[in-house]
Amino acid sequence: MNSSYDPKTGSHFAFFGGFSLRNTLQGGFSGEKRAKKYGADKIALLGIFIAALLAARFVVTLRSGVVLSEPIKLDYAGLSVSLPAGNGWQSEKQWRYEKDGFVLSSFFDTCSGSISALARCRYLLAAPEVVPDVVFKEKALKIDGAITETGQAQTDRGGRLFSKVPLIIDWVHIKKPKTLLDTFFGITRLPNGRQFDIEVYQTTGDAEFAKGVFEDIVGSLEFEGNRLLDVGSEIIAAIKSKGLSSFLATAGDKQGQEDFFLIKDNRGQSIGFTMDVLVSSAEGLQSEASFSPTMPEAQLNIHGMSLYYIRGRYAREQVIFFQSTDNLDEFVWKSEVSSSAGKSATEVFLGEDRMMTVRKYGVRAKEKNYKFGPMSIPVFFGELTFGQMLDSDRKEIFVDVIDADGTILPTLVSRVDAKDIAANEEAAYIFGVELLDGSGISQRIYLDEQGQISKKILRQAGRYTIERASIESILRQFPERADYILQKNKMLEQNPLQGNSKW
């Protein structure tokens, strides 16, 4: 699932200012040339005067008019921070999700259409562990700047509640030679693999102003963490400890399961289906070093494939092949999406160094690395959290679901209390799943007495019902995908993840 971003509500506010000036030149001079010269000089002086006024307004506003907003919370992260707002500062005043975290920003516009100062905070979900000095050097190199000062700042500078967790922020001052650009950048590591960044820059040559804003933001930062992230880590750790194969049904000398679901729109019409196949191999397959140099010896004994198919006006198809170690410490998957917009492909792998690499193929190939956190789980195994929550009697957790395209989706999973289950809802257990990426996607998951999913209700710009179905029902309603469905086992045996095989 990919998040949807509304530019009307998520974009920067635009600040426009200006004036109307009427300049009347009257007689009193002899000669056209003299009049033109006088007019040009007057206009030039007027332009300088206007520029001086704007510059003066900017300096006065910056030095005496900076007011911080009320604390802006990122609830599930357990932190809040304030940014400059008002008096020329344009603030979003809400966190905006990006593919690897959340961003909050505020900027100052001098009325000339250019941004003269910017303050931005980022909460990164899976940033690789880094040495601050290395990050600072890379930051300076990126903007052709020079590091002029480094230091540390602490958030508990007095007046803090004891329940707050003090943070140490490493920071750097970078100046770009022969320009008026100054940047103050700070980073701090948070529990559960998170990272928080603060960046302030200005283009007027007033470095002390930028430093003051940076210090004010640091002073406003409060962090107390979120116990639900720790609980999520406990649930994922328990799943890994049991091993993925322990969740698969046993038939003879084989372990595996197949799940088929029909997708219906709000009128009850079947518009698509999903197919998931998961098997465990006693021997396992050795991964190739071409996937990752850190996992050449891994025995990937869990194999799976998934097919998601929607037909009609908004036709879409996604095919995924997956392999993993039993404890999910190392894995690799490939996915391909076909739609009216074209085709795209993604490869994701996790090596023994806990670094997850995401490669995307399309018009441009892209690659990015993330630190696989303790509460992270691939989307294929996200539903295992329901049974583990029942076993451990947990009511609510936060986890990072890694989608098929490598996107990190912060997710709230909660168990619906029995007293809140309506009499007409036939289910032994019900769970709620909410994506916290601003997409508005939520699900209600219905489980039977055996803990198997019988139905899902998906809400995203509409209501969709996903019901468990037989393979015969899927083949009857979607004969155009019979080859995929009937050859699922053969496709897994061909191992499309190895080498350059076509899939």
C-alpha cells in the first residue's frame, strides 16, 4: 500500500506581500533628455530605497519577531517540538509523512518570492547508525560548505518534567564560502532505531540569528518515548524466536499454506483477488552473493509468492516472490507491478548486518539503505502479529510494516474488545490496523476460533471487503489468471529469485 499525499493540505503555505506604487512626474524641467534622466535616477533611487526597506523589515523581524509555535506532537513517536510561526514565518504546523519518516518545516519569505530562512525537523524511522562527524562532513560536501563549529546540545536545560527523556544532540555550523549561507544541523539517535534531525539555514549573513533559532528549537524538543514501540519489538521478537515454519500447517513431510481472498467493492461486486502461498523447505536454498555480499551463506528455507489482481477500469496486478531464513534475520524478495501507468519492479534484501537494501527499477534505477529495526516486519508476515498478540495478551502495538515496494509503513495494531463486537459480526477475534502515514488507510481483520483470517474490511476512499474464498471460486470468476494460479507450485520450484531468471 502506498501512501497518498494531498498537495492542497500538505504543501507549504505561500506568503504574498507587495504594494502598489503610483509615481507622477510633473513639469518644471526644460528638455526631454533631462526629464528622462531625472526619472531614471529617481526610479533607481526608489528601487534602492524599497530594497533597503525590505532588508530592514527582514532583519527586524528575524531579530525581534521570532515566535515559536505551540508544541507540535508526533504522537506515536512520543515527541513534540516547536518551530517559528507568524511574523513572516510560514509553518505547516503538522508532521508530513515521507517514505522513511516524518517531516515538519517552517520558512521565512521576504516578499520577494525567495526563502531567506528555513527550519526543518525530520523523524527518521530506519536511519542507519552513523558517526555524527561523518554525517557532518557529507553534509558540508553536499552544499560545498566548510565546517566552522561543532558542539553538543542537551534538551533538558531546566524546567523539564522528570518524565521527559533528556537527549544529546550533536550539531555543526556549516558556512558556504563567498555566500551569505549558514546552516546549523543537528542529529540525535532515539530508541528502536529512530533518529531525529534539526536543520536551520539562512541566506542573509546573520549566522547568530540562525544559531538562535536552532537553539530555540532544541530547547522546545520533548521526548518521552512510546511504550507501544517496545511492545511491538517484543511481539516481533517472539515471532522470530518461534520461527516462521512453526506458523505453517504440516501435511505429510511438507509444511505450507495457501490463502485465497476475493476483493469486493462497496456494492458487493467481485473486482479482484489475492493469492498467497508459503512453504517451508527442510533443506533450504543457498542465496547467491549477487543479492547481497553480506548473505552468501544464508539458508533461505522459507519460500513464498503472492499475487494481487484487480481488473476493470483501474486494473492493477502485483506479483511477489519471497525467500527468508526461518528466523527472518535474512531475506530477499522481488516484486513487479503492472498498471495503466506502466510497469515497475523492486528488489529488497536483508543481510546479516541488519541493513535492508531497496532497489527500484523503472525509468531510473534507485537504491537506498535502511536499518532493519526490532519492530520491523515484511508485509507478508504482518498478520502473524495477531496470533502472537493473542498468545501474549497484548491489546495494542506499533510495528513498522515493510511494504512490497520497500516503503516503511508505521502501523498501529489493536485488538477490538469483545464488548465492542457487534452481535452480527461473526468472528471470534477482531483486530484493527491503521496506517500512520497520512493515507487514511485502515482495516478491520476478522479471525475465527482457529485464529485464521476469515474477512477483512479495508477503508481507503471507499469500503472494500476481502473475504476468504476457495481456489475453485477464484478460478471460476477470474479465468484469465488461471495459469498463474494453477502453476504456483511450479513457479516456486523454478526459484525466480535466483540469478537472472525471468519471473
